Amino acid sequence: MKTAKVHPLWLRLTHWINALAVLVMVASGWRIYNASPIFAFHFPDSITLGGWLAGALLWHFAAMWVLAANGVVYLALNFASGRFPRRFLPLHARDVLRDLGAAVRGRLAHDDPWHYNAVQKLAYVFAVLDLVVLVLSGLVVWKSVQFPLLRELFGGYDSARVVHFLAMAALVGFTALHVAMAALVPKTLLLMTRGR
Amino acid sequence: MKRKRLALDEDAVVRRALRELPSPARRLFLRRALTLGGLSLLSGCTLVDEESAERVLIEVSRFNDEVQAWLFDPNRLAPTYPESMITRPFPFNAYYDRDEVPEVDAEPYRLEIGGLVADRHAWTLPELRRLPQTDQVTRHICVEGWSAIGKWGGVRFSDFLKRVGADLTAKYVGFSCLDDYSTSIDMATALHPQTLLALSYDGRTLPPEYGFPMKLRIPTKLGFKNPKHIAAIFVTNVYPGGYWEDRGYNWFSGS
């Protein structure tokens, strides 16, 4: 009997497509940010994508379709298959604190890939929600006149820009942790590519 | 006016040539892009053929034009603000420096009208000022990301297009400007009730740095789609492009 796959093919595909789309969005987004920085710093041009503002905008507004379409497929299949609640729920603050304590002491178990610990659940659900915030705030920055409800929800054009930036920073923070954890537990990288 | 424009051109040509030197030409921007950072690190070599990557990105940009035209609601108004929220001083922004702003003589000035219009007579400033005027306080959003609130007054552009007997079923309205700038917009946006042929800023005659004698103020588009120092307006079905659009910026650039 074949070993069952921890991650179905659609999940592995959407994960890696998302990773690539996020890489392009972030790298081109940094270049766009540099054209008119919100805060008192800018990103080194050498780690940005697009060469100049127009090039960065072309990349950003092309990769956004990949990010959004892939995100819709991910969410639809996740909920249709029941995987989302199975994997991420229940999620209690108590369990997060307990597992966070265990992680800090280096005693958090990773032996069962079929079950995420509470910290993982929180981190992954956070990444999903953060991407939703990035897409919605991005819609306001892109078309603030055409999405009046969203615009008011984010407090206007200028503050939607700030939210878009902070959500990007949070996603980059998540990614740094995520990559570090995958490096610490290399088995997870195999699971996300081969499926088992 | 003719002489003025020629005098401007002689200097401007040299200055523009100097400016163009460090700035990347249109076909260069992706070549630079693809050798940079992230993506090439991942693959250790050039990820994709640069010419075809550029072609795909331009294709997607054309597709994004269509999506934006579809999203654009001719009846949806850009938000307006109280005068107390006007950004002071309102930022100057152009492809040249403030000391290169063209000085235009009001008296000999004529606005030329061309293309698919019935009445091609050139307009003097007093003629334009005699048309019904309206003003509005709206947010100017720059393609760079910053925004500022200002108050523009002038002739509703849809009224003007109807007055000159423009073919309102044409696709584009193009603008060529005294600062050698050019741009073009879709007819739906040209007919939007907030699109103004602006002759004043903040209650006074439009100052040179904001586009004297007139600019097109479009609160439903990014700043670079709002041409200043307009010399000629033409209605056409042939895609006219524009100064920044020809260099890779998205044509529709709605907001």
C-alpha cells in the first residue's frame, strides 16, 4: 500500500506558486516603495525587482494576478476538501502559549506531520489572513476611487498604503521564521515537495 | 507664442538629451531588472529570456488597461474634501525641474482642437473663461505613491467636448503640451463629471508650476495622466500613447 500523502498535490502546487508570486510582489513592491518612501528609509535597489519604477509596477501588476488566482484556488480547495478546519482548528490561545513555551525550551515535538502544533496553526492562519489584508489594501492603493467601501474600511488611500506596507512587513517576518523552521526540520521541505 | 515655443525648444532639447542619458531607455528597464537580486540568485543564471519577459509584461499591462476600463464606473465620483484639507504647499511634480517650467504668454495663447471634432477653431483664454466654470477639491494620487489634496476649477471637460462637437463614440482623447509632454485618455474618463479643463488652482489663475494656462484635472486617474500646459487636444480612434506611457507606464492608470 502506498504511503498516504501529508500534503495533496494541489496544496504543494499552490504553496510554491504562492511563494514565487510573493517573492515577485515583495521585490517589486520594495522598488515601488522606494519611489516615495513612507518611512525614513528605503530598500537597497540591488534587492528589488524591476530596474526602475515603471518596470517594478509592470512586475507588481502582473504577479498580482498569479497571487490572487492562486489564492482563490488555495482557499476554495482548502474549504471544499475540509482540510482547512481539519488542519487549523481548533485554535486556542492556551495551546499556543503552551506550545510557544515548549518551542522556546526546544522541546516542541515535530514527529507527527499530520498534526500541526498550535504555534504552527497560528502562524499559518496568520499568513493566510495577512495575505487577504495585503490583497484588499492593495486593491485600495491600486483603485481607491473604484472601491469606496474598501477605501473607507482602510481609512482612506494614504492609510491603505501604510496597512499594505505593514502587512508586507508581517509577511516577510513570517517568511523568515517559516524558512528558518523548515531549515531546522528539513523533513517538512520534503513533505511540501514530494508530499510524503 | 510660436517664437516663445521655439525658444523653449532649443534649450529643452539639450536639457532633455542630458536628462535622458542616465535614465534607462524603455527597452533597458527589464534587462536591468532581470539581472538583479532575488530571481537570478534563485536560478543562478538568467531566469527567462529578457525580450520575451518584457513582451509578456507589456501584454499583461494591456490586459490591465481592459480590466481598468471595465472597473471604471462613469457615475462613481472620486471623494471630495473640505478646503481645510488642501495640502499646502501643493507639491510640484514634472519630468523636469521647477526652474524649467515653461512660461506661456496668455495673450497670444490658443488652444488647438483637432481630430474627430466638428468645430476646430482655436480657443483663446478669455473664450474659455466665459464658459460655465465649476471647481472641486480632490485627491491627486501620484504613480510614485504619494498623494496630495488640491482645489481645481475650470470647464467640465464633457461640456467642452460636446461644445466642440467631438465624436463621443471615439476611443481616445489625446493631449500635446507646451512642455513637450503628451498623454492620452479613454473617452469614458474624458466624459466623467469630475474631469475638468482646469484654468484655476485654489481660486486663482492656474500658476505656471501647476500648468498655466491649463491642465486637464482627472481625479479618477493617476497624476501623470493629468497633462499641464496643454497646447492641443485631439479626438481619435488611433492609440496616441504618451510621454510616460511610451516608456512603460500603464496606459489606463486609473485610480
